[in-house]
Amino acid sequence: MAEIHKPTTANLRRLARVLAEGGLVAVPTETVYGLAANALVPSACRAIFRAKQRPLTDPLIVHVPSVAAAAKLAFINPAARKLMRALWPGPLTIVLRKRPIVPAVATAGGPTVAIRCPAHPVMRRLLRICRLPLAAPSANPFGFISPTTAAHVEAGLGKRIDHIIDGGPCSVGVESTIVDLSDPAKPEVLRVGGITAEQIAAVLGRAVPVRNHAVVAAGPLRAPGLLTRHYSPNTPLKLCARITGAMLRRAGADEGFILFAHPDGALPKTAARVEILSRHARPKEAARKLFAILHALDRAGLRQLHAELAPEIGAGIAVNDRLRRAAAKRIGR
């Protein structure tokens, strides 16, 4: 079983050596916990894919401590540099043309690399100590609910990896926004997350289309997190524009409900389990709590989950994206 480490300087130095020697370490970031390895060593990257049972067609995000470190891995154009200066460190991943130093396994064999500069203080300390770019997709079995605590990582990957750094609950709670700037004349958001398209557009001084790609499986992907079915509980999940009091009153004890906000008045009496993403209808709070609530309900032995969609504004767009992918049917079902 994996050992959970406090983020002391001594522990970070020891785990930096593990990473330098090609090992895996689960790490905290502000978005979700990641499963880190030396991004420049193909065998270390392959170990991530094995531990997660992740297809090699799904590229990795490479984490760096600075713009200067990113420039060693990718060709940074002026548009990308603007975003890096304005929104890094933070929950923004930028897809750029890669340099030869980046191994093909990290990019699904493609010509671009996804790069992020995380804001979490523990992850930043680890990056400074190890002095390596770290490939770090979410630290969970591929396709299932992303982890936002060390306990989530332990439950999902604890038997497959040796080390987890406990940096506390993730403050953003959903994965980074991914913007493709490999062609700076045609920027596009590939995945919504902790940074809004409006924030990106404000920095670049132009509208940026949100493609929010969702694919079943069609060979190598441009970026991670694009599959139609992703972030998914084992328990079947249905989505609702609104969960009503009548629905809750009719529900059985084997059902779970996720409400975006607390309804007006008291919750009706119900046998079902009910969780609320944000008591005051705040999309950022909903995003922060989403995966933790999905984990808790998925462990509750329920027959069916129901989730209410958030308003399509700000972080609510990312919440709905994750819910829609979590509710998509598995291939073959």
C-alpha cells in the first residue's frame, strides 16, 4: 500500500530523488491530485500509463515551475507568453509545439506538448527541489473520478503506487483549462476548467472559441481530458436541469442526489441521500466540492445517482462539463 507523506522539506527531498530515479509520486495541485514522473524519461512516463491503465493515445500534461522552464520544452509564441505572464502559476494548461527533448510517449506521438505551471505551494516546492519537469495526469484509475484529497488517491491507486504527498484538499477542485496555442492565429479552448474563456480572451485581446472537444476514441488526442466518458463514478449517473422537491420525495434509499444549491425553504423529507454543491449558489464552491461529493456517493452503495446542472456561467461551465462526461454511457453498455 502507498505511503502517505507530509510535505516536509526532508520528505520532498527524498521524493525528489524517487522522481529523479524514474519513480512515481502522487502530488497535490490546486486543481486535482496528479501522478507525477520525470517527463523527460520515456520509461517513467510509461509507468504512469501502466499505473493508471491509461491508453497511450491520451497525452500527459507536463508541469513546470516557470516560463523559463517551459521554454526548454516548447516553442513559446507571443500569445502564449502573454497568457503565461498573466495567468501562471494557475489552473491553465497551454498546448504548444514541442521541442525534441520531450519524449513522444508524453505527447501521444504528436508534435505538441501540454504544459502547466501549477500554483499549489507544495507542488511548486517539489518542482524547485527536483529541478525536473513533471508529467502528472490525475492520480486515479483512468476514466474514473478525479482525486481532490490524498485519501481519494489512496483509495484508487494505493495498491499500484508507493508514494503520496498529502497537500490537503485541492482549492480549485476541477482540472485545468486547456488552451491550444500551437497555432497562435487560431487559439481555442479544448477543455474548460479553473480558468474561464473570458479570462483568456481578456489577456489575448480577442475572442477564443471553446471547442470543449468530446471524443469516444479516435487515435491520439491533442490534449488530455477530451474523452466523452470521463471523471466517472461506478454508480450510474443521470443529469437533470433541475431536481424538484417531488423528485426527492419519491426517491428511494438506494438513490443519491446532487443539488447545485440549497433549495428555497427546507429540503423535503426523503429516503434518498442528498448532497449540495454550494449552499449559496457559488459556481467556484461547486467546482471545489464536485469530485469529493461524487467520491462519497460512489462509496455509499447506491443504485442510482442524480445530479443537477449548474448555471452555465464561470466555473459552472466546468462543473457541467465534468457532470456530462461522468454521466455518459460506457462503450459497450
